[in-house]
Amino acid sequence: MSSVTIEFDAGTLLLDFSGVPPPAEALAFLRFDDRVSLWRARACDYAPLRRVLHAAGWEVQDHARAYSELNLTLRNGFRPMAHQSRALAAWKKAHGRGMVVMPTGSGKSYLAVLAILSAGRSALVIAPTIDLVQQWASSLRKFLGIEIGMLGGGAREIRDVTVSTYDSAVIFMEFIGAKFGMVVFDECHHLPGPVNRLAASMAIAPYRLGLTATPEREDGGEAVLNDLIGPKVCEIFIDELEGRVLAPYETRRVAVELSAEELEEYTASRRIYTDFIRAHGINFKERDAWSQFIMLAARRPGGRAAMNAYLKQRAIARCGRGKLEMIWRILIRHRGERTILFTADNDAAYAIGNHFCFPVITHKTKVGERREFLDRFRSGEYRVLVTSKVLNEGVDVPEASVGIVVSGSGSSREHVQRLGRILRASEGKQAVLYELVSEGTSEIGVSERRRKHRAYAGRHSEEGLSC
Amino acid sequence: MLTKELLRFHTVSGRVKPQFIDPADRGLLAFAAAVVRTYQDFQGTPRSEILETLEPRINSQRDLKLARGLWKLYDDMCVFSGDTSCDWAAMRRTLFSCSSRLILSISEEETFSDFRTRVFAGAGETVLPLSDNIYADLPDYERLAEVPKMTPALLLEKYNVVLVQSLVLYAESLELTIEEHDGARMRRFFKYLKFFRLLAEVSSSSKWEEGTPSAVRMKIDGPASILDGGAKYGLQLASFLPALFQLSRWKFACALKLNGKELKLSLDDSSGLTYRFGRLGIYIPEEVRMFARLFAERVPEWTLSSDSPFLKAGPRQSFVFPDITFTHGEKKVYLELFHKWHSRQIPERLAFLEKHPDLSLVLGIERRILSSNPTLAERIESHPLFGSRIFLFRDFPPVEKMRKILEAFA
């Protein structure tokens, strides 16, 4: 019987066929590496390669696999809900490789715990932010009753079950990519980026579970997800779970008038900016239009003024006096309810935080204080939280019932994620997501774009709250 | 490094021409001097104030991108630290507890300005430092604690190096031709290659001999480059460049994927790029330091040096870089140490040693490697020179074992 040695090498596999040509079936996965005179393969092709070599009758000396089998039991568990059982069965049927699309608040973490138990292999959970990593660690500790390793935010501890940010996973995967038999990719729509995908391609894990509430991508990233995680095996929609698993909700768009002074300033700034882009033929339907604008703004006469005008009109539309007044009216209306305010940028978040004396969480917030703000918000000690984008995803704040989108992008994914933050069900809860839009500004079009999603169909109301 | 929007280059027929600056340009020297002086004068000042002071000067420069690039370069080398004069987090805790309590009782008539006044009044005097800005300890307000020792001329010189490094961030691989007669520099070059976990495919070389090759052509990239390309190793390649710039003769070419375009960049030593902004020192592992100390005490008849020549061991990727040279009169013995992270080269080295028994080379192999690879363990332990020229070690090489091996050479 022919023999081959497989070794994990810096996020790839090295295969030594001892000078004999590899079997034809394996060639699709292999490239001969002249630099080391051995065959090389992607680490993520470990499982299919092993299968192909086995089927071709080769004896495999496997020095790559460094993951262990785990015999974990569920602690503090509960009977999975019907949609969780459905998703788990679909993932198992796909041989433990695939992506599950479920709304925020519908128990994705518990599904992952069940999948880890089912795979019975050392597991790595990768999430986009340090808040989510901490939340995962706490959840896994609760359900598995074991110490959880952590990578990211200064922590570098590897255990049988470890959680990591995408950034840390990319950095460390060339060293740890053979240590886990299962990888869970939380918010896996982040994976297809050219850097993040390394977290998946440099790992040998045969079992892979992708979790997301918003799989939509505009760059063809689905093929990457399919290659690195597996196909979409199950999709559950928000409206399927509303009223049972998720709180009933409504969305309200509130038109905000700019003051006469703001409107004048907005119009003047907007004109300087649009005149510049028109004069230089910049078309924002083209992909690199923004880079072009930045470049021309730095080089051409009038460019600096155009850039300043752009920033000015954007700041007025995003967080003008009218919006601050409107936030105040909404807070009075929902006095006592746990409320999250979302902004498009940090400056607006800190401006609101300073105006109202509210805690603000952005990527600049130190880890300890960020945790403290979230804990106090969950416990009810803090009633209002302001954030830019860091709480868009995943972070569990079940008690929040009111969301106010002060400003945002045109991305429907971002908008659905923000809605997801207030949907976790509790007794008698009715969630409301407000969207503040400055009248007569480009925000109207941005708002139209982000609402193009099934989650908003038929539950939209326009409101003209008076200030 | 410079961010993408600060890169300055022209493209001519798909070839990138970096816009280098003249380090002797009087106008630029004056600007660099202003940046350096401002930072030196503003030690202890918040970052935002320094930027505010510099902004008019930066904006008055004809080439704004260059001005911002030079400023960023210098700012990145400075050390900032937060204001520790008061406990900002504790003050915020007091303030937010108060605002959360009061928000439950707000009325229709109250304005948010009134509310803010009421919150500060309710939270007490201890939170007064927050009245201007609740988040005054953010990075933007951090204070300058340390400035680099760098002259304006050096800052301009460094800009050129960093400009090339910042372009190479978008490269997939580097094609190099190097010529160097100084063995120490060449060794440093190859050690850097190893340090950044890059691989070299040597396509041709001339006049090789034990010691120093005169010219080498090679392609440098990372392990996974042949599988999926991309600029995955861009940062490693960029970080590696200073080791190239300190050689006597060099040229390199690379393909860049930048702003959605496929571009080419090639440069050689006539560009005047050098690296003299800090030590390009060679990392000496702790176990080697410890071994050297003990060895000097216990085996004084041999002298030990980490300044070893390198040996060519085969047609590809095959350079022997001994970690230590032992000298006793005219006799020189070389020791190469293997750890788990570069154990892949061991089989090749075992074969090399068998083929060149006349070469005074000794191999030290970390014991841990054997436990995870039984095949390799068997190959090592059955090697004819195991015990006499090949030995195992746990944390650092055993001094007594080394003494015995050296005695056989003497």
C-alpha cells in the first residue's frame, strides 16, 4: 500500500508522497511546491483530501491533525425550539458543513452549542467583535460547564473550546489551524473579505457552521462562503418567529425638519460638494468613486473646500438640532423603556452622549468600561445606550425594546441588524424601531435603500412627531 | 506604514513610479523640522491640540498628501498616554447613574438642555471635570509622552523607505536579485527571511562557496502563496524589505493589486534606499543566550560566537545558517539548532550531513519534535552520526554534551 505523510505547515498542508505521483483524484486539491519539493494543499481541504486518499487506498500518516475528541455534556440546557431542531438536523444532514440563516434573538448561540456537542471535537468560535467574543465565552461556559479559551482583546489562551475575534483568528490561524476539529463562524457574512477568509482557509476543521441573520452580499461572496463553510442548509425568517420566539415589532420613520439656519447651511454646503463632483465627472454608481473623490479633493483647486462642505452637510443631516429635539421627544414618549440609539459615526454618538449625559459605546471605548456599560444596561441601572456601529451585531441586550436609528448607511443588512437588537422576546414586550430622517436631505434616499428587506414589508409607518 | 490614500506614485504603462522625495530639499526639511519641533515643544499636550496646531502648517503645503504622510509617519513613532490625573470612568459611572435615575421622571415641558443641567447638579461636584466633555479621555485627547529621536533629514529619508514598504503591502511576492560579499549582511538577510516566515525559491546563483555567494536570484513569498495568491503576505514582505535595503547590490520587482488595478513595481539600489533608522539586529533566542553563558563558564578552551558563516546545502531553499560557531585555535565547528517551527528542514539537513561528513557541522534538535513525528524520530535516532554530531535538547543545548562533541573534533 502506498503511503503519504500529511503535515500542517503555517496554515497550509504539506504532503510527502515519497517521490511517487499522488493519486489522480487528489490532484484537484494539490499544487507541487518547488520551494520545498513537496505537495501543498489548503488547510481547509484537509477532510476531503483525507477522504480521497483513503478511497484511493493510500495509507495516511497524519501529522497535521492536532485536534482532540471531546466528550462534553450539556449543562443548564433546555429543549431546543422547533426551528433550532430543524436547523441542527439540516446541518447534520450536510455532514456538519454549512450555513444557517436565523434572525437575531432566535437562539443562534444555543444552536452552535448543540452543533459542538454533536461534532464532539475541539472547537473554535469566531465572532467579529470583542463584545461578542465575551458573550460567546460566557454562553459556552454556561452550557458546557468548562473553562473557555479566548483570543483577542489582549487574551491569548487556547483551550478545547476557544472563542476568538476574526482579527485574532487571522493572525493566529497559521499556528493554531490544526488544533480545532470544528469552527463556528458567527456573523459569517464577514468571512468573504480577502483577509477574514484566511480564518477559514487556514484551518483544517472538518466540521464548520456559519451563522448569520443577514447573508446578503453584493460582491458575490456567497461562493466564498459555500467553499469555506458549506452551502446554506437552513433559513428562518423574522416574520416566521414573531410573536413566539421574537417580540412583535413595528418600525416608524420620523421625518425631521432642519431649522432654517441648518437648512441654509446644508444647502450651501451640498451645492459646493455636488458642483465639485459634477465638475470632475465623479459618478457614485461606479465602484471607486469615493476614492476618486478623496484623491481629487486633495489635488484639485477647490477640492479641500468640497471635502469640508461634504463633511458639513453630512454632519447637519446626521445629527442636527432637529434630530436632537426628536430624540428627546421619543425618550419622553418611551420614558423608562430600555432604549438604544444608533448613529452612523462616532462623532455623532459622542455628541449625543454629551448632550444627554448617556453612556456611549464605540470601538474607542475601553474593554472594561464597555462591559460595564452593557452589564448596567442589561440590569436596568442604565436606561439608554448610544452606539455607532459596534452594537449592530450580535451583542445580546434582550431588555431593549426601543431602537432609534439617528443615522445610518443605505445597507439593509445594517438596518436589519439594528432591528434585531430589540427583538428578543419577553413577556408583554412590543418593540419599536424609529428611524430619524432629515427632510430635504440625501437621507431620504438612503432610508429608502436600507428598508428594502422582507423584515420591513407591511409594518412601516410614517410619523411626524412635533418637536 | 502609509495608508492607501497617502500613497504617492505615478503609473506609466502599468508600472508604478513611487514619488520619492529629496531628503535634502530645503522646503521639505523646513516642514519636517516644524513637525519635529512642534511635537518636541508639545510634550504632555493632547493629540488633538498638537494636530490643531499643525493643521494650518500641513494645509499650507503644496503637496497635501506628502505633508499628511510625513506627519503620520512621525506621529506613529510618538508615544501617547491617557490623562491619569482623575478617574474618568468612575466619574462617568456617577453621572450616568444620575441621568438614568432622572430620565424616569422627565416631563413634556423639560428640554434636554434643562435635563443636562439637572443631571450635573444631581451628580455633584465630583463630576465637574466632565462638564465640558464627558469623554475627554478618548485616544484623541491622549497626551504626548515620548517623541522619537529623529532629525528632520532622517524623517525625509525614512519617508522614502516607508513609501515603498506601503506599496509592497499590496504585493503577492517579490522577485529579487541580490549581490553581497559581506557574509554578516547576507546572513542577516536570510535570517530575516526565516523570522518573517517567508519562503525563497532560488532560481540561480553564481560563485557559491562555503561562506558567501556573490549573486542570487530568488522569489520570495509565503507558504500559501502558491495556493490562492493574493497579498496575504504583504505585511511580512513589507516588513522584510529593510533587510534587503541594507545589502550592497539589490533589485526587486513585484506585482501589485492596488485600487482594483494590476500594477508592477521594480526598484534597485540606485534608488538610494537604505535602512538606518534603528537596529536591524538579529534576534538571539533566550536558550542560546543561556547556553552561551554556561558554555563560557564551563568550557573556556573553546570560544563561542553567533557570527557564523552560512553554507549552501542543496539546490533550493537549502542554506545552512549555523546558530553558533565554536573556535579552538584554527578549528571551527558550527552548530545549527532546530525547533518545532522549522523542523521541516530536518530531513534535508540529515541527508546533507550524511553527504558531507567532512564539514564541521553539528545539529541540535529539540526533543519535542520527535514526540509528534515518530517517523522523523526514527530517522534521527538511526542516523549514523546521531550521538556524535546530532544531539537532542529540551530547553537549551546541554553544555556537557557539546563539550564531548567538540572534543572529538579537536
